[in-house]
Amino acid sequence: MITRFGLIGLAAISLGACAPGEEAMSAGSAASAERPALFVANKRGDTLSKIDLESGETQWQVEACRTPHELATSPDGKSVAVACYGGTHISIFGTDRLLRQARVALGANARPHGIVWHPSGTLYVTAEGRQSIFAVRNPLGSIPDMDEFATGKEGSHMIAVAPDESAAWTTDLSSKTVTRIDLTGDAAPLSVTVGEEPEGIALSPDGKTLWVSARGSNQAFALDPDTMEVRETVETGRFPLRLAIRPQGDVAVTSDLMDGGLTVIDLDSAEVTRSIAVSSPEEAQDRFQVTILWSDDGSKIYVAETASNTVAEVDYESGEVVRRLPTGEGGDGLAILP
């Protein structure tokens, strides 16, 4: 089911200046927009950080919203969107100094979590509390144009979107399913049970394979994105909370929370090629690694360690932790500006 929204009713947007108490606070000198940067949603501190990747220093940290989770940068690199999991809206900030640009309301009980800013300019976000996803076109415009698509499943948590925007897929934690949503509105949602507690999700760059990690069964799965049939099953490390595909499309990694490491999967053979130790099983609960993110050139993996308020920067080739970048309280969602 698709529901349309305009400015009046469930959706509202505010542009321009920061709200009181949300002014950007500099923790260093102002950054040049051309410098590579990492953005971190700090879910315990309710803040958003910008870290300069050359110096490793936090340049800006601002109040974001209640329990911010996943992040997405705009195609032009000028904005970063925050899914406000503890509330009902998306907050959008400028990537230069983290000044608030917009606030898009999604309606009662939304609890937005997974978020993708598609190259077309449309924002896609899950709304767990509404058992749906939203497509928000022109999110920085004066009037947001939004469609809501029902998943019909509980805990629709993470999201992937087809390159041509014909479909989107969610992992539904509470229902223990993966759901395909037809964004054209021609077909009903298609849900399948995949492992135990599927959570991580990523679509291959060519759009031909959907990869899902199931944290409860320590497995990753390759699915046909149209029929939702499972093609391959791969054993991973313990509690693979997230799955991310390298931009080059050759491998995927899972973030294995209980092991404190990463499982590397060759996408052609659907076989594990190696494991990367980010910390250790003994340190895992003290660090609690969650979100993982590739650098655009595929040379680095950034790993959010929520409990220790750090992000580990891992060299993919060597598997070594190059450094740990300090974040705000409970750093979780990640986005990168090349």
C-alpha cells in the first residue's frame, strides 16, 4: 500500500537556521569542504559529529535529535541526513559546519532508522513504528513530496534501494523477515524468512544480488532480489549485525559484534576468504562494534565501536587497525564525505 503526503498533515519541514540550543559548536578550526570527513551519529549523546579524516580531530559536534541512528550524505556532498530513531522525523544538516538545513516529519510513531540518500536525490527511510518505509523527494525543498509504502512487518530496520528505484528491501527484526517493496505500487510486498534475526542488508552494485546478514544464526545470505529466493548461505563470525559491500563490488564484510571482528566474503564464490580482528572476543562487549562503512576507494573500513565511543579505521589490505577516532557518546551511524 502506498500513501501520499504533502506539507499539510503528517509531513512538515523547516529550513534555515538552527533551533535554540542546536548551534554548531566547533571543537577545532573550521573545515574546508574539500577535506575528507566522517560523520557519526552519537545515539547516547543525541549529537552529530564531523571528524576530519586527515587529522582525526572532531571539527564540529551539534545537537541532532533524540537517539540518532543511521546517516546518509546527499549526492552533491553538501548535506547529511539523520534518522531520528527516538522520534518521528529526519534531520538534515550541512556537511560544512553542521548547520541544520531541514527537518522532515514522518508522522506519529515513525521511529525512523535505516536511511539511504539515492543518487536521484530521493531519501528513503524505514519507519519501524509505522511498519513502513518513506520515499522523500526533494527533501530540502519548501514542500516535501512523500510516499509511504507499507511493509506489513514489525521492526523494519535497515534498507537497500535498487539503482533504478523500482524496489526497496528491508530487514524486519521483530518479524524475522526480509521484505521486498515494489516502489511502483504494482505489486504487494513480498516477505521471506531468512535465518534468525536478519539485520544487515546491502545490494550488489549491479543490482543483481541482495546480501543479508542474520545476527541470530551467524550467517550471511545471497538472495535473488526479485524472487527473494536464497541462492547462497555463508557462515560468518558471531552476531553479524551489519553487512557492507565494497564499492568495487568484489567482497562484502560483516560486523561480528560478539567476536569484535569482520568476516570477508568473496561475492563471486560466496566463500569466506578471511577474518579481520578489530578487537578481540574478550574486548567485544567493552567496544560493542556496530555500523561498518567503506571508504569510497575501498582501502579502509570504518567500524563504529559504540561502547568505547570510538571508530576504528581498518586498512583493508593488511587488516590492521590504523587508528581509533574518538566520537561523541555512543557513536553508531556512519557516513563519509570523500
